[in-house]
Amino acid sequence: MDFFKVENISKRFGGLTAVDKVSFEVSKGEIFTIIGPNGAGKTTIFNLISLIYPLSGGRIMLDGQDLTGMASHRVGAAGVGRTFQNIELFEHATVLQNLLVGCHTHVRTNLVSEMLFLPGLRRKEVELRERVETVIDFLNLQSVRDSLVNGLPYGVRKVVELGRALCMQPKLLLLDEPSSGLNTEETDDMAFWIHDIRDQLGITVLMVEHDMGLVSRVSDRVLAVAEGRPLALGTPAEVQSHPAVMTAYLGK
Amino acid sequence: MRYIFKTHHRQDLQLFRDGFEASWFLLLGAALLVAPFVLGNYALSLLSFIFIYSIVGFGLMLLTGFTGQMSLGHAAFFAVGAYTEAVLQARGWPFVASAPSAILLAAAAGIVIGLPALRLTGIYLAIATMSFNFIVEEALARWESVTGGNAGMAVPRIKLVTESLPAGVPMYMLCLVCVVAVGLVVRNLLRSPSGRAFIAIRDSEVSAQSMGVNLAYYKTRSFAISAGITGLAGALYAHQIKFLGPDQFTLLVSVEFLMMVVIGGMGSLHGAVLGAVFMIGLPELISRVKVLLPSAIADQTGLNAVVFGVLTVLFVLFEPLGLFGRWVKIRTWFSLFPAYRKGMFKRQKSYAKSERLA
């Protein structure tokens, strides 16, 4: 049985069909990339998978669980972590606080113990920080641990956002254009981390990416979409040389 | 410049950043405990009002400054607390029972008014909360059998458990205990998962949701806690002012509360207290200065309103982080002297956000 499966998902905004019956399967431990020209519906597919938009049709299955119709705040606990194309960090909070919010699905507390900050909660908070510290070590964020996000350069914010998604301990990690706005050196780091996330943490990665260099370096398989419909599926090289893909990008 | 080297996660969870900061708070606490023996009755009652406003400030700061939900209806929660307290005390309930009732009733009102907040944001939420303020104000004027209508109602002397307390020092001490307790509760909340969820909602609803924060639940929770805290402040206010009428809980008072947190400094608890000091202290200062002014200026009606208005505009324009923001700059200037640069607190360019979801 497949680890992650998307069956005929569609999304219509009024008369516009942004995603039209897209299906694909991702096996455990795979790095799967969706590419496509601007407005092809890549981010919409992500928003459908993370249930930010309700589906107009189709089904999403993760590890035997049906995600279809789940409330959007439950998708994290179901094992889907994500980053955003234009960075959606909590700007006026420290990096540590941002990462701790990533752990939100793993805490159960009650209001009274929070108001009085009872010892049980204190222990739990230390535990959470220990967990966050492993992510900080993994991504080399020690130097900015206590800095406010709104003072950090773009490249670092990108990494913090990746870290926040890792703190959710997801089974499936959605990366929306992980290299956008990064310089070549930072993109190299990102490529290493994406490999490490799969190899060391065992997290399956699904990403949307424009930088074909990065795509061919890290992806196992690539799906090309245009105008909301799938065009081609295969290894990066196969998809890049597929005639339909070349037409979609370059015209006839 | 002091650097804090953290060697254990417990250091992140401390109430105070370091011993230095703790000692300042101890000093302030000691000064406030000694105050009744040094200051006169008038000064004490001013301090009590500052405490009461600080409690409101904590409540409103939690909602507006930390959860990002605008409220122009806090005078209504304040009124619910004040009238509940007055009515129950008149029926012989002691403070230990009537104050919790005031808190709970105000919190319930907060939940009700929090429901539209699940769909509304920004200015629309402000309008919804504002209309709630009008409704409560109107209800207070019309429900004569309970509230005494526009004629108002006298508040009995406060009964803590069994005995009536004399005004003055005991009331001051009660307000002091309450403000410290509320301050601690809010501070604790903010270093807990709930507090982080509030901040997450304020800064980005869409990613908060993706991190597993249930927006509806936490917004309602924030409204309830904020309203409950304001209700407690209302209960204390009832005893401090000794007479309640609907005109004490108008929209203008809600605006004043909001001004208080804005001038104090959004997103900081220090700001709530500084704002309260400002709101109570400024009219006092104006009335002191007034006697020195020529009568053409001093006798103008609305002098207070003009000064408040001008100062608020100036703060919004030049010091959006309020009194606390100013204090942080002064502190940084001293700790970095002579290396402080003018642009250090320039706001960073903000990057484009993903499309907001309607």
C-alpha cells in the first residue's frame, strides 16, 4: 500500500478550475517534486493537501489515514508539516518561540496549570525545549536561538521555517519553494538538508520548486503540472525532456 | 552590555530574566508595600486606580497586544464586572464569592462576544465589539430594577469575607494583591503553550492553523480570559469609586482602555502598566499644571481631551511601540554607550505574505 496517495483532487474557485483531477502517489522515504509554470496550481495543490482549502473533489490518504474533510488544524497531528512560499513565520516572536509553536500538536495542557505554571507544565516545557534543541542543532540555528524573527535575514528565516515544520515531527513534509530568495550557497545548504531530512530523520518530502538545478539534485521523482492538470511524471531527466513539459514552459 | 549565558532550559522559563531584573521588581514591590505608611489618602487612591487600570491593561493586552484581536468593547466587560460585584455585595455576598462571580460572568460575556471574532478581523471586529458596548450601556440604563438605571446605584462598603473593610489602606492592599496576581497569571499564560498559540494567531493565522492551533478555540479562550480579567478590575473599581452609573462605561472608556495599551506599548506587559500610569497620571499632571497657565487656556473645556488626543497621535506617529518601546531604547542607549546607533530600531522591511485566506 502506498504511503501517501492523492486521488483525483480538484479545486474550483467559482468558474476557475485551479486544480483538475490530479492524482499521484508518493512512497515512504521518497523526495517528490511538483514543478510547473506560474499559475499551474502547485501551491493550490499544497493548500489542498494541508487542508487550508476544502477539496472540490477527490481524496487524500496518508499512511492509511483519510485526510479528506479533516479540520485544517488537525492535519499537523495527522503527520503533515509544511513551509510556505513567502515565509509565514511569527514575526514578533523569537526563533525559539516559533519552533515551540511547531511542537503545539504534541502538548496537552489545561488552563489552570498554565495560569499557575505548575511543575508538570514546567517539566513539559523543558522536554519540549530539549526536542527543539535537536532541530536547532540539525539546522545550525544556535546563534539565532533567542533573536526576534523580524530582525533576521531572509535566508535564515527560510531555515527557521523549515525548522518549525521539523518540530512538528511530520511523516510528510511539504516544502513550498524551499530555495526561492536564497543565494547559491544557501541553496546548496538547503539541498543537503533536504537529503538529511529524508536520510537521517526518515521524513518523506513533497516539494514545489522552480530551481531545476535543485530539483534534479534532490528529487527521486518529478510531477509536472500546467493549468491544473498533470503533464508528466518520472525522474527529473525524463520530465525535463518530455515534449509536453517543454511546450508548457517554452511554447510551441 | 550584559550577556546571559544559558546553561539549562530552566533559564528560559524563569519569571525574571536574571537576578538584576528580579531585584528591581523586589524594590518596586517593597516601595508599594511601604507606600500606605508614607502617602496620603489621595495619593493612595490614585495608586489604587493605577492598579485597577493595570488589571484592565493586562486583560486587553492579552487580547489585543498578544492575540491580535481588536476590542472596542472592554468597558462593557468592565461594567459587567462592576455591576455584578455591586449587586452581589448589596445582597450580602462576600468579596471572595462575588469577585469570582464577576469574573465568570464577564468571561461568559467575553465568550459570547468572542464568537463573531471567529469570522471578523481588524476594523470589523472593532465595530462588532463597539456595538456590544452600546448594548451593555443601554441595558444598564434600562434595567432599572437591578442597576438603578440612569440614576445609578451606590456600592456598599467592601466585605472581604465577613467584616466590612474600611476604605483607604485595606482597599489599596486588595488592589495591589489583585494586580500582582493577575500579572503573574498573564505572565504564566504567555510562557505556556496557550500564550505561544495566541502570539501565533496574532502574527499569522494561516501558519498557526497549519501548526495545529485551533483558531476558534484559542480566540475564544483569549476573549474569555481577557474579559474575565477586565471583570475583576470592574469589581475592584466598583468599590473604589463607590457609585456606578451607565455613563461610566461608555464607548469613550473603551477607547481610553485601547489608548492605554497603545500608548503603553503593544505586545508587552510592562506596557500595560506604563499605560495605566499614564492614563491616571496625565489628568493629574494637567490639573497641577493648569493653575500655572493663563485662564484663557486653563479654563477651556476639553483641555484633557485635547492633550490626550495630541499625545496619542504623536505616539502612533513617532513611537508605535509606546512608552515601553521608548524605555527599551533608553535602556539600550545606556547599555551600549557610546555605540548606540540611531537606526538600531528602524523597522525591518517586511516581506510579502502569502495570499491571505478569506
